[in-house]
Amino acid sequence: MNVRAQDGRSEGPGELAPEASRVGVRRVLWITLGLNLVVSVAKIVVGRLSGSLAMEADGYHSLIDGSNNVIGLIVIAFAYAPPDAGHPYGHRKFETAAALIIGVGLLGLAYRVLENAFAGLASQALPAIGPLNWVVMLGTLAVNVFVASYETREGRRLRSDYLVADAAHTRSDIYVTLGVAVSFVGARAGVLWVDSAVATAIAVFIAVLAARIMIGSFNVLTDRAVLPAEAVAPIVLSVPGVLDCREVRTRGGGAAIYVDLTVHVDGARTLREAHDVADAIEAALKKSRPEIVDVVVHVEPADL
């Protein structure tokens, strides 16, 4: 007998309804989109006026953040849609797919930064760095720190893979901004190679960050186990009436975990009693791990 526990439960004190999560993620994305556009325009304009290629490139880098926010807004319109005939398990992997896109974009950005670093070795021009450059970059640093902290906090609260991934991208912006500031110091000192050295270090950091995001997204999309069976089985075995637990399988991501397992109960129990045991297993698992949204229990009679 298979019993499926659907995500139709009422939300507990620490849980959010799908609609509340969707609205919350959308609000965060709109706020960060506005901030990203402001800092990107400021860096591009001031970078061009001062002849700072690093600052102008960082401005275009910030536009990538804005485009990620736009992608997120589009994704959120679909990711929190209820299950349907085409996607019976729901649409939450739309978020994971978008996180994978961010990882690929970061990898491309790392290549671009590294390419510019080598190209910069052949350049002999020094930018005219003035107070306005420093004001804009310090303002950018403050915005990036706020956005990274804000998105990380809200991403964990709303259990949004996309917000957590985008926050990681924004943290890379902090290092990029610090690197640009170091290039300013090098330019003022007349040292030509500093800009390229800093750019190379930034490229390596971004590439590592991209790899982490891509691996995490790949694990979700390929149904890598989320919870070890050893962590699930004791919870199931604590439910009265369960004599054995085996074949525990989990998949999904941090925001939505799916579980299926096999339990043995006394073969003398009625169908209703076996169903009640399955319901109790569902309740115990969801109480222990609120991110579990779907449980399938295969009930078999035990050999007594």
C-alpha cells in the first residue's frame, strides 16, 4: 500500500505559505534591482569620465546583477505555481535552474575578467582617479554589503535557492569593488601591473564561487540525496506501530524536500490503521524537518 502525504498542511509557526514566500522573494528582488541599477549607472558614468576601465567594467558587472534580478522576477512567477498535470511535483526546480544560470554567468564573467587582466598588461595608460571615483566605489561597497546580507537573510527565511545564489553573486561584487579600489591606489602610485594582478585574483574567486553554485544546482536537478537515510529512519521508527524502516530516498533542495520510504507494520492491522500509521510518519517527518513538502510511504506487512 502506497500512501502519499501532500503539502496541504497548515503552516506552523516557523513555516511560510507558498504565496507568502513568493511575495517575499519578489519584494526582495525589486529592492535589489533598484539598488543594482543605481550603482551600475554611477560606476559606468564616473568610470568613463575618469578613464578608469576597471570601474566602468565593474559598472557593467553590476548590470549583470540587475539582469539576475529580472530573471528572478520572471522565475518567481512560475516557481511557486501549484502542481499541475505537467509538473506533478510542483515548479520549485525552476528556481534551481535559474540558480544554475547564475553559476554559468559567473563562470563567463570570470573568464572575461581574466581576459581583460591579460589585455591590461599591454596597456600603458593610467586612469585619472579623483575624489568622485572613491565616493562612488565606497557607496557601491556599502550597497553590496547591504544587499548580500539582506538577500542571504531573506533567502534563508523564505527558503529561496535563487535568493541565496544571488546573494553569493553579490558577495563576489564586494571583492570586485575592493579590487577596483586597490587598482585606484596602484594607478595613483603609477604602478601599471596592479590592476591586472587584482583582476586575476578576482577572476579566480568568481570561478570558485561559480563552481560551488553550479555543483549545488546540479545536485538538486539530478536528484542527489538531500538527507541521509540514517537521519530519517530513527524518526520513522519512533512512530508507534512502525516495526521496520528501509529504502529511504530523498531528493529536492533546501526549500522543498521530497521523501519516499518503505515501512513494515503488523500484518494484522486494518487498512485504516495502516493509513493512520502513514499519517503519523508524515507528521513526524514534517515536524522534524519543515522543508519536507511531500512524503510517500509504502506500507508492507511485517513477518512476525
